[in-house]
Amino acid sequence: MAKQTAQEKYLEMTTAPVERLIAKLAVPTIISMLITTIYNMADTFFIGMISTAASGAVGVAFSVMAIIQALGFFFGQGAGASISQALGSQDTKRANELAATGFFSALICGAAVGVLGLVFMEPLVYFLGATETIYPHCTAYLRLILIGAPWMCASFVLNNLLRFEGNAFRAMVGLTAGGVLNMLLDPLFIFVFDMEIAGAALATIVSQAVSFGILYFQIKKYSAITLRFRDFRPGMRMYSAITRAGLPSLLRQGIASVGTICLNTAARPFGDAAISAMAIIGRITMFSNSAMLGFGQGFQPVCGFNYGAKRYDRVKKGYFFLIKTSVIGLLIFAAVEFGFAEQFVGIFRDDPAVIAIGAKALRFQCITLVLNSFIISSNMLLQTTGQVVPASVLGVARQAFLIPCLWLFTAAFGLTGLQMSQPVADVLTFVIAIPMAVKFLGRLGK
């Protein structure tokens, strides 16, 4: 397939039927999100075969991985959303500068996180909520993850650059290749080479390096934008544009890390089984939401292009199509997971205590799962159109509500309070998401 010009991409994104365009872009992004989630679940599955403490270590380490993702999504979503608007207004030069600035900034920030994490490893792991038994597993895992932080962070940028300009299939190729490789390397490194949990971390950073290489090649060969160091503009003008679109992602992912720390700390009095169970539930619900996120990511480039081109009717049409489709999908996921909660948790850890705690928590979350259709869709709409304040508020709301809920409900109801905190936080987030979206849609185009 030949490289598509900026003009050809503009015509496609602003004239093709909205529903068909979103579906076309959503299929590869859904596949990408599912594959990414599956290989995260594969890590959890294979590590769960080592011990309950090792399984809990993944949940503790997830906070650091969330910080790496936060930086990657900040520069990736920030540059990507701004690029789609620049291409929608046919400003290719600005699009190239945004791409270079986002990419090289992510490499630098990823390296900084890696160095700081390695230097302060011991206090960091205990701060994240590790117990004495989880500590050695967590340090073995995190040490390698931090080494791979630069290219892990930059991979998120490359993926978003391709996706926001409408090259979702090319983004999918890079992500799925890395995901499949990760699943193949996990059992090899963990069991055959007897590396245990360090093997899972090595499999992750090797597969991420391969994914990085493929995504970079796709940008060079097929993208309508160019990625050159001479276009790197680390100044206020570029970072202001990136921040407007990327700040909600940074805050959302950043507070997700804080929320995970608080969750692990709240679970610690109930033992390794509780920490392990809540980590497993996080992976299962992530799988459910990944399809919704993938479909929403098919909407984002359509939204960005048409907002930049002032085709507000197409922005609204795409948003309501996203809501209707995702509601149906999440209702199906919720019904299946509610009915087979014990079986889903048991896949990852064959421990009666883990299964009992996890199944109850999963059923609580299934009750409110469909609300994510409205929360995620509204957040993507606001973020992609550069509504920085409401998008940022909505982006952090889910975890911001979770933190006090954990404190209040765990104190009042013990382990049951821990299990019900996230669903309550989701209801509160839904309550503020709807009026934000309605207000923006009401003034769009006026």
C-alpha cells in the first residue's frame, strides 16, 4: 500500500460516512487493545503459576507501569489529537513538528523514569504497597521493566501518531506483533530458562522493543507525517498544544497509578490473597474495557479531523454512534463475567482464598460496567476536541473517587468495602460525565 498524502487523508476523514469510517478504524484498534490486554493477562496467568506472592507483585508493579503509560499517552495523545486537528485544517508542517516533539520528549522522559526508579528501587517498592513476601518478586520484575522504560514510553507515542492520522491498521500491526511475541516468550523465559518473575519482565521489554521497531518502520514508510529530529521543537508553543490534548491522559494514567497504590495499601491488611485477587480483577475488567477503548479510539481521529475541519455535525453523529455500540458490547461482557466470576478468577490463580475474594469483587464491578460506555465516550470527545479542563476533570474522576471510597468503605465494611469501592466510584463518575458532555454538545458549532 502506497503512502497516503495529507490531502487524500483529509478527504477520506471528512467525507466518508461517519459510522463506516469509525467501524473501519475501530476494528484494528479493538484488535490492538484486546491483544495488548491478553498479553497483560498472559503475564498474570504465567506469574500466577509461580505463587500468590508473585501474582501480587504484578499488581504492585503495575503502578510504575502506569506512570510509564501516563507519559507515553500524554505525549502520544497530546501530539496525536493536535496532529489530527492540524491535518484537518491542512497544516502539514505543524503536524510534523508535533510528531517529532511528542516522540523525542517521550524517549527522554522514559529514560528519566527508568534511572530514578532503579536508583530508588527499595523505598519505591514498599511505598507502592508491597509486603515482605511480595518485595523480592516485585524488585526482580521492576528492575527489568525500568530498563525498558524509554522505548516502552515512546511506543505509545508511535501508536497514537498512526492512529490519530487514521492509520489504525498500521498501529495494530506493531502492537499485535509485540503482544503475540510476549505471550510466546513468557513461558520460555519463566519456566524453560527458570527465570521466574524476572522472565516475565524480560519477555515484556523484549516484545516492547520489537513493537517499537515495527511502529517506527510503519511511520517512516506509510504515514502522511514525517518523524525527523530537525522538527523537534521543545518549546512553549509545541508543549502547550500537546498539553491541551494530552493533559487528561497524563492525569488519568497518573492518578490510576496513585489509585493502584491506594488499592494495594488498602488490601495489604487482608493479606497477599487480597492483593493478588484485586490485581487479577484489574486485568479482567481491563479486558472488558479494552474493546470499548478500541472502539473509542476509532472515533478519536474522526472526531479530531472533523472538529478541525469544523464539521461539527459529523462529530456529534460519531459520538452518539460510539455510545450506542459500546453500551451493547459492555452489557454482554458484564453478563458473562457475572455468571462465570469464579471461573474467570480461577484461570489466573488456583487459590480458594484468591478466587473467593476476586469473584465477589468482579460481580460488584459487573453491575456498573456499562456506565463506562458514557464515561469513556465523553472523555474521548472532550479530550480530542481540546476541552482541557472538563476532559482533565473527567479523566481523573474515576480514580479520584476511588481513593476516598477505599478509605471510607474499607473502614466501614472491611474486605467487602474494598471489593465495592470501584463500582461506587464509577457511579459517581457517571453522574458528572453526562452533564459535561451535554453542555459541550449543546454549544458545539454555535
